[in-house]
Amino acid sequence: MIRKITLCTALLALAPFVLQPQHVSAVTNGIIIISTRAAQDTAAGSEYYTDEKGPGMISPGDAAMSELLGNYGYSCRLILDKLLNGAAQASWATTPPPPDTWLVPANGNFAPMLIINSGSSAGADVPPRNTYGIPVVMGEHTDIADRNNPGAIYMYSNGGTSTDPNDTGPASHYMKVLVPNHPILQGIPLDPQGRVKIFRDRYPEENAHVPTGGKINFEYRWCSIPGSNAAPGTVVLGVLDGMETHSVFAVNDVGGQLAFNANLGYAATNDARLVHIFCNEDGSGGSRRVFDALTDIGKVIFVRAIKWAIGEDLQPYQGLGLIDISLAAPNQVKLSWQASALKNYKIQATTNLFGANDPFNWQTVSQDIPGTNGVITRRLDIANGPQYAFLRVAEMQ
């Protein structure tokens, strides 16, 4: 049978780490454009002409990003960076529509309300900052500041000092939070050192079948720049743990002053919210799976950053409120938790709490449990279960 005390301990320990934030209805409905890499490693010419090692005609992290946002109700479009920056006009045999076609569509219902530059593009290919007041989330480290790239967003000065610490070096998996009361981070659980783990550990088998010399499946890469370079209107929310001089997460609100723009001859003020996001999708030579390496809470922070960028009201993040874990009968366990009608839930189990940190260690016992604004209670029959087991309850994405 399953020991009651074991279940209680496991549930209480795990609950804060497996949850997604409460969804808030969008203020405006529109399209989120994710700019993705056109210089794919199946394309003729350039750096990937003979690159059989990469992911081919997709950036997996961009696809995962789109899938996650779709689960939250957003409509996303992955559009090649060269279509958005105008470079396709000169390089394609058939002239494509001009870049503004994607930003100002014929049907205004499908106008973009946000543009995400994930870093799957090369820095020079990131689309120029739009002139339509569309918020931008930037994950390409060479474009978060004032480098002479078309896509530079001038959240910092001295852009040549930006960098992308990664898993091949001493870079930490953790972000140290500087402004825990900012709407994006309010309520996010921090460890005693004021940190949150943004990138997960590698799954034991994640690189098990990669061909010799092939691109690894697990990689993480920060979008980083010295925080001292922040423009007057840029608020640094988080720095890289172990490298605290470097900002990895920041925002610049509407009206915030940006860094000096040599092309303009002055420091402009911001006409739409800008976010410097912590993950850089490693477009130049990586497997482009950085977004897949985010922890669950890292994804929570990412979604909350998206919501902030498009102007949604954010409630403080709240973990699942466990109400009761008890034996209802000799062969039944009763679980009760405080829920939301805006979410569905699932119950998962494992016999090895400290086993491999991979998606197969936890088996789904029950899913698609409809949410309600109140308490949900479920009874589980444990008559045929193992002697020991651990349970966790999670919101479904």
C-alpha cells in the first residue's frame, strides 16, 4: 500500500514547482509573431550549406515557444526573419511580399500585438524595430543594446559587451532576482539566496542517440549583458547567478528612455513595452533547443513576461493550494486542492522521487480533470499499487 506520510511529504514538497500561473483574459486579441531562422541548415549557400548536423527546416525552441503560448490561448505565427527584415527581397527568385505585409495585414483582426525575437536568428538578421508601437521580446544578445544591427532595441549601451553564457562553460542554471515585487515576478518562489532556477538539468538519455559529432539535444544559453549598461528606462529584474554583474532579464516600459542612438543622434523614448528575455535560442551553430531546456517555473516567468509585454493585468503568482491529503479508506487516498475554473489538472505518480529527471519518470494517473473556482477532490484506488509511491498534482498547460 502507499504510505500516507510519504504521500503527504511528496505532495507538499512538489506542489510549488509544477504549476502554471492563473490565466488572465487577454486585453486585446491579436497575433504573436515569432521571428525564426531563415538560414536553416538545409538552405543552399552561406554557413549551413553542408550542415547535416542541425535540426533542418525548423528551430525546435521556436516551435516549443509557439506551442506553449498556444496552450495559453494565443495565436502565434512563426515567420522567417528574412521576410520580416526585407532581405528576402534581394535573395529570393520570386519576390515575396514586403515586410510590412506581416505587420499590417489586410484584415486588422490578425495584426500582431507582439513580436518575439528568440535568438534563433543571427544577430544581423533580427528584424528592425517596428514603427507601429508593437511590443518586442528580445532573446538575441547582440540586439538588446546599441550594436549596429537593424534589430537593435537600445535597452542598453555598450552593446559590444553582450554575451551568451552557456552550458559548455561555468554558467549557472539560476537567475538571481533583483525586483521580486515586479508584476512579472511577484509571487514567484525563490530559494534562500533569492534565486530561481531558469534552466533544468539534462535528461539522462537526452543525448543518448546523437550521431558522433552531431549537435547535442540539450543546450542552454543566456541572453546576457552587463547590468551597468542599462539605459535610464531599463529596469533589470534578474542577473546571472555567479556572474551577478550581468543582466539576463529586464524590461523597459512605454515612455522609458533608451540608450543613445547614433543613427538618430539622440536617446529616444520607448513607444511600446520591451522585454529582454533570459534565453537565447543559439541560432548561430546550435541545435536551437534552448527554450526546451527551461524549467517549469522558467516557462511560467516567460509566459508572465509575454502577458506584461502586451499589457495584461497580472495577478501575483500563486502555487496550488493543497487542502487535504489523507487515507479515505484502507485502499483509497483522497486528494483535495484549491483550483481555478481557468485550468484543467492532472495527477501523476512515481515510485522514485529522486530518480531520473526526465518526462518518463512520472506516470500520469489521471488527466483532463476539469477546473473549478473552489476545491477539487479526487479519490485514488491504491489496492494494486506499489508499497511506496509519490504523487503530484499539476495544472495542464
